Amino acid sequence: MGNGSPGTPVVHGFPHLDTVRSAITALYRRLSPDGVHTYGTSLVPADAAFSDADDLHLGAQRVARALVQHLRLPDARMVVGFRTMEHAASVELTAGPEYFIELNDRFRTHRRDIGAALAHEITHVLLHRLGLEFPGTRANEILTDTVTTYLGAGWLLLDAFREDAVSRQKLGYLTPEEFGYVLAKRALVFDEDPSPWFTSPQAYTAYTKGRAQALHDLRRPPLTAAGRSGRRRYAKDRRYAQDHPGTVADPGVPYAFETGGEGLRVSFPCPTCHQRIRLPVRGRVTARCGLCRTRLECDT
């Protein structure tokens, strides 16, 4: 896990959103909707609580066991150690059943964030066992952060974000707002409100910004919940596509029109899993995503 050094400037906004959305799609494809829904309950704060009075190694092992159980790794044993290192944490990925996690020595005195660091590393183990990975280190780390969060343990990573006039800390590769976005996507699927779990005011602010972006996904045409300006733009683009078959789609909009033997069709990303959906252009229709099974009300 990188980006763990206190004092490192924190990147904000949504620079990795395309990779995050691809990670959510990949997770649904690998686990299936039923598999994703077995993670319907997030890790509870008590399972990651770590006080200064706790024994360092016993406490780390306790939190690691809780995360192993939450992420459904029944035969995985985590051995947690501490050493001086550049990054926040690392894990040795082997065939198992023992995995060796090393945490940065600074967690000896920053125990409240041990759960966050362990959540990311133990998700690496889960993805290793699932055979799910993205090419390139950065994309793979974004996949790990996204899956950690979507499966109910990544709120710890967002809560580890703290920023004030004299210091700052962030764990993981996603920006705080991107963590908030994935957390909100999860919250919408599982009808969950993670906001009471935050101890960091900056984490709560990032969550609200991420949630606004997640809600925006639900209001993009051709969904019927799209706003007036979005519907007007969609109607204009649809007319142009009808009059100019084969026109390349505008990359600035989420939908694209295609002309085939059955007439004009529109493709757009599912607001839940981001798998692309293709529908004939014929007005109001109720569709169901073939991947995550979300029911969608559309006006094509």
C-alpha cells in the first residue's frame, strides 16, 4: 500500500473514476450479483477498534482475523509484523494458507489506522485468490481500494484521511472523494448509511462529495431521472444520430448511438455496476442490467 506518508500532499477530486468504475464492473463479473450481496453488512467499527492499551501484536492479529472473516477468507491466516519501510504496508502473496503482512513502524503509535492498512492488504489476498487483477501497479492498487470499499471494509481507509493546517494523512491510492464515491455506490445498493462511523471530519466531507457524484450517475440520460438539460442534450444528440448514421459518439457524454439492422440503438453504462447496456431507441422502456440485475427506467 502506498500514499501513506504523513505530510505528502493529498490529491483531491475524481482523477481515477474510469478505473474505479471498471473495478466495480470487474467485481460483479467475478463474484456475480449474488456473491457481491453476501457482503451486505459492512465491518462494524468495534471490530477494527484499537486502543493504546491493547497489546500491539495481539491487537493487530485480532483486527486481521476480523477482516479475514468479513472478507470471507476462511482458511487464511495473517501474520502481522512491523518494520521501517517506505510504504504504509505490504503483503506477501503466496499460495497460503499463511500470509505475511508488514506494517510501517509508525503504526505502532498510530494504532487507530491499523485496521485501514490491514483492510487493503487483506483485500490483496482476496483478489489474489479470486484471480482478479488489473494490468499495472497503479490500476491494480485502485482495483484493491475499490473492492475493499465496495465489500464493506474500505470506510476505514476513508476515515484514515485527516488534513489540517500542520499535517495530513491519507492511505490508499484513491482520492478521499473517490473513496466517498465507492462508499456511496455501496450504500445505495445495500441501503446503508456509513456516515456515523467516521471519526475524521475531513472523511465525512469527502464522503458527501463522493455521494453527490454517485447520485449524479443515477440522473444521466437515457435514465428517466435525468435532469431537464440532460434530456434536452440527449434528444438533440438522438436526432443528429438519426440523421447522420455512423457518427462517432461524443466522448463527453455517457451514452452512444449505434445504427444497425434493427434501427437506432443506444448504449450507456448501468448506474450500479457500469456494465454497458444496449437498448433500441423507442421511447420509455423498463430495462434490467444483464450483469447486476438492476432495474432501470429509461426514456430512449
